[in-house]
Amino acid sequence: GQQLNQSPQSMFIQEGEDVSMNCTSSSIFNTWLWYKQDPGEGPVLLIALYKAGELTSNGRLTAQFGITRKDSFLNISASIPSDVGIYFCAGLTVQGAQKLVFGQGTRLTINP
Amino acid sequence: SAVISQKPSRDICQRGTSLTIQCQVDSQVTMMFWYRQQPGQSLTLIATANQGSEATYESGFVIDKFPISRPNLTFSTLTVSNMSPEDSSIYLCSVRRGSTDTQYFGPGTRLTVL
């Protein structure tokens, strides 16, 4: 089946640093979604991308839908302690029934 | 966005028993899904809950083990049947509104099977 390769798997940074993570696939996706999951909670939608090349911001978060439709990245600027959590990329498949495929997640840890 | 609630939020169950998880959405949605998230892992789609018809299951998941109901456009249930410790996971309800392709998740049900 279709898979998303998300990297890095984990990040340990200092408060105030910028963060970058990305997802790649051998398949094309119609939509890219980025989620954050806190312990004991469900994933919360951060940013949705609908068009190839689209660059979208949500506060300190910026995400882009790759021009080839096979990749996406998420940047977080000036990290703060509440950014700690697991970030997931997800792509909506093109063919057949549209399903959301998830990356493996990036665990972000911030040292104050 | 969509407000999604799940019941129960967590449960501890004995091997061989069954648990039914409920998902309620605050407004009508086109599509509802059930996901499983095993400890430390990503999310895996179990099935698409179809209103008024049988759910569509992904490879590796079967109706006898995970029966699903969706009686209307705002409610669905997932039953985990004949549970074993390997079923210990977070089970998540998810919804998608028809035209936006944006998908939202409930808070999850944390299941522990002893």
C-alpha cells in the first residue's frame, strides 16, 4: 500500500529554535494534512494543503505542498514548550476511495 | 471544524470480552472512519463506516472482529470483539466533510486488555 516516509523520527531542541520536518512518498496525493497529537489525546489538525506548490501558514507554523505532489514539509518557528508532542503528516490518496495515509510521526522534545 | 466525542474515554477489559465504542459528531458528516493506534505507533485505518450499509474494511481487519454500525450521519459505533492483549490500543473516530477533504479526529478511546 501507499506509505509516507516522515523524518526525522524525533527531535530534541532548545526553546526558541526553529523546527523542520518533512514527509515524502512514491505516490501522489491530493491533499496533505499536518496533525499534532498530545499524550492521551486525539490528533489535532494544524494545517491543510490542497494544491501542489501551496504554502500555508498558521501562526508560527508554515507548511508546503510539494510541487510534485509527493512531499510536504512543516516548519515551526521560535519553538515554545507547548509545541512538545508528536507531529503526523497525512496524505489523501488519489485513486479509488480517498483514504488518509499517515506518516510515522515526529516526536518533538523541547529543552527549556 | 467538527466536534467529536467518544465513549468511553478509556477502559480496562478482560480477555475474551467485547467492548463497544461510541462516536458522536456535533453535525452531519459525509464520511466517518475508525482508526487504531497501537502503543508508540502511527494511525492505521480499520474501516470506513457507511451510513445504512456495511462498513468497508481495510486489509487485515474483518467484520467479525470489528463490527461497525452507522445508523445516521452523526453517530457510529465500533465493537472490538473477543479481545486479546494484542487489541490494547487507542481507537479513534474520524470524520470528513464532503467537499473540503479536511479530516478531524475524536479524542480516542484507550483500551487495555488484560
